[in-house]
Amino acid sequence: MNKALIVIFATISLDAVGIGLIFPILPRLIEDVTHTGNVAAYIGIMTALYAVMQFIFAPILGALSDRLGRRPVLLISLGGAAVNYLIMAFAPQLWMLLIGRAIAGLTSANMSVATAYLTDISAEDTRARRFGLFNAMFGVGFIIGPVLGGILGDYWLRLPFIAAAVLNAGNLLLALFVLPESRTPSREKIDFMALNPLRPFRWMFSVQRLLPVIIVFFIFSGVGEVYGICWALWGYDVFGWNGLWIGLSLGTYGACQALAQAFLPGPAVKLLGERATILTGLAGTSVALIVMAFTTQPWVVFAIMPVFVLGGIGVPSLQSLATRMVDDDSQGQFQGVLASAISLASIIAPLGFSSFYFVVQKQWPGAIWLSVVAIYAITVPLVLSLHIPKVKTAAAI
């Protein structure tokens, strides 16, 4: 594996660590600064704010990376992430936590740039495998983040953020000295009107064949928010879990996802094709969620985790398919649009899921997982309608 891939995968892992470490401690952190026990609404608001910033800045960072190069945009984002975690570590009031989450959303928009970078250095016939590794690295971070957050958070509620700041600062130094530029910067002047976060959607609607895949990304991202919003609350309400057990359960989930995404997407696409691989992922996730909805025993949650392995093969296949729908010169813009669509879903979903959980919390907390299965069922016809371009083979870059 070359140095550029190592740095990009490290960047994605640290993004996931930052996202995951807050899950086990967020309810207690909000209780600490608001002095109230009804925190579901606050969790939804903070998560939506994070997504609003992603929505605004993902296309901006994607467009800037097309013109200025991927490397400088990634460096700025990594530096901003380190600053954000320091703010979160010492924020005594809710409004300061909100500012910290806003900065976190801005800096996490580097996902679109990292995706474009990976596309730059990968031939089409290697992208499914590399996107599988890309998502596996996110899974590795998602293993480390919740466990780290749970353990350190039980020791001191703010300690996980200090650890995340140190990790991001280290990754910034690694990228600064090791990461090469993957794309020759454009000599054209920056069109500042193009930095309007809503403008890419006009381009999206002008290319009708892209709409189905963008809608699928939108739905997948929206339902993915349910874990960050409701997992900790559900674990506490159903099993009485503390931060450690919430972190361990999320870490186990991340481990299954990482293993699946590291080893299965490439072979699955070759055997089944991209559409069938995506549908297989939906089926595996749905079965696991149905079991979780009805269980009252904590050991069942850990036993069902391997079924989530199948759920890990769908997204890399969808990502690989999406990159083949536009030419190389538009990859940054397209990835920015996808990131904006994902962020838009992540604005809406936290508010919706937190409200739904509040309704079912006392009667049946597990109903939240059935709501996800219902949404996945709606996605199946869209996946069946996706256009599958032919794969061009070339030597790996």
C-alpha cells in the first residue's frame, strides 16, 4: 500500500473516531451542561447542526479541491478538527458545545475530498476494493471511537475529546510531511458563485441519470444516523448500559462492518454484480435490526453482530457505481454533491429519529429499529432502477 493511501485511510479512521467517541458520552455530556434528563431533543439538534455544516461546506471543499488540489484542503480540515475537539473538551455551556459541533461538521466535510483523492489514484476496476478498504478504515475508527469514548468518558467526561484532538494533530503532521498531491491544480480562476452550496443541486438535476443513485445515498445516510442518535439511549433504556457497555457494543458493530468492508465488497461485486450486492447488504442489515427490535437480552445484541457483516458490503458497491457515472474532471464536484445530499439527509434524520424515539421510548424503544427496516424496504425499488455502467479496466495507479 502506498503512502498516499495510508494517509487517506488514517484520515478517514480519525474522522470515524471523532464521530464515534461522542456516542457513548453525549447523553451524559448534555445532561451535565443542561441539568435535565430529557436529552433526546438536544441530541437531535446537535447532530442536525453537525450535518448542516457538512451540507454547506462539503460542495465548497469539493469544488476547491478540484481547483486548488486535494492536499491543501485536507490539511486545513485536519487542523480545524483538532481545534474543534479542544473546544469540546473544555466547553462549560451548551452554546459552546454547539459551536464545537458546528466546527466538527465543517471539518468533517473533508470526506468528499478524501473520496475524490481516492478516485484520483484508483483505476475503475480497483475502486470497489479500495472503497471497501476506505469504509473498512471508517469501521476501524468506529471500533476505536465508541470504546475509547466509553472508557475515557467513565473516567472523565471530557477526556475523550482531548484524545481526539491529539490524534487529529498527529494525522495533520503525517499528511503535511507525507501526503502528495493527487491532482494538478486548475489554472482557472475560482468562480465564487460556484461555491454556493445549493448550486451543485442545479447541476445534479440537469443530469437526470444521477438522481436515483443520489436518492439512494440520501436514504442510506439518513437511516445511518439512527445509530448515533438512538443507540446509547436504547442501550440505557432496555439494558441499563453504562458508557463502557455502550462503547463496547458500538465497537463490536464497527468491527463487523470493518471486516465486511475490507474483504467482501470486491468478491461480492464480481460474484453478484453491484445491484445484487447492494440488495444483499440491505437484507442483512434488516434481519439484524428486526432481531434487535424484539430482544430483551443484551447478549443477543452481540450475537447478532455478524449478521451486520452483510450490511457492510452494500455501500462500497454503491460508491464504486457512483464514481463511474461522471468523468474524472467532475469527480470532486460529484462527490461534493453526494456529500451534500448525505448531509441534507443527516439534517432531517436526527430530528425525525429523535422525535420518533421520544414517542416510543417508554412503550417500546426497539420500535426505532423497525422504522429503519421500513425505510430500507422503500429503497429496494430505487436500487432495482439504478443504471449500471460498464467497467473500464486499466492498470492500477
